[in-house]
Amino acid sequence: MIFEEGFGLLRGGARPPIKVVVDFIDANRHEFGVEPIVRGLSGTAARIVVSKYYAYKLRRPSIRARRDRELMVVIEDVYEANYSCYGVQKVWKAINRDYADRFGPADRCTVERLMRRLGIDGARRKRKRPKTASARA
């Protein structure tokens, strides 16, 4: 049965994050139903009650999550508009210069975190090799 195999739920810290457990239930609910899965998880570290599952599903995203979603679109726009060359510093300055009236000032660490999540990074300069022969040896 699926509960003995674990599917990655039973690794890591003391308890898996609630999002991981809810995603697991969502992936298997069409086959087993919510209550049987919750009963099967009750003896593991990934235990959850049915009411908490439904409360999590109904919960609205946090203010930070909503702002992050909007900022990610702006970050991608700024990055693409500048030939995919801008790094964190220049994207951060461009957002605060051009979009400050829409979002307010964005923190540099927030822009860095969201760029990392998007998997984008600035262009890197090519490393110059020394011209001397002794440096190559």
C-alpha cells in the first residue's frame, strides 16, 4: 500500500511541512479519498487531521505570498527588458526606480530571493586569463 512506501513524506525533520502532506493527499485523493489517507498517515510523522487539511485548502495566500507573486512578474519583465543581463543589484534599483509607486520600495533581499526562485541570474563577465606563461603552468 502507498503508506508503507512513504513517497518521500517520511524523510527530513521531525515532521514534513503541511504543504507537502496536503500535496500528497491531493495527488492521491481521487483514488483513495481524503479520510482513508488521513487514517493511514495517523501512525506516521506526517499525521494530519481532516479539518486541518480542509482549513489549509481554504486559507488565502498571505500578504507576502501575494506581493511575491506580483513582484515576480515585474522582476521577469525588468530582466527580459534588459536583455537578460541585469543582476540582483540592477533589477532591485530598476524596480525601486520604475515601480515604486505600484509596490512601494522593494527590499534587495526580497528581489534576490525571488530571482533565485525564478532561476534567473545576471550575466557574468568572462574571467581574464593571465598573459604570462608562468601563470599557465
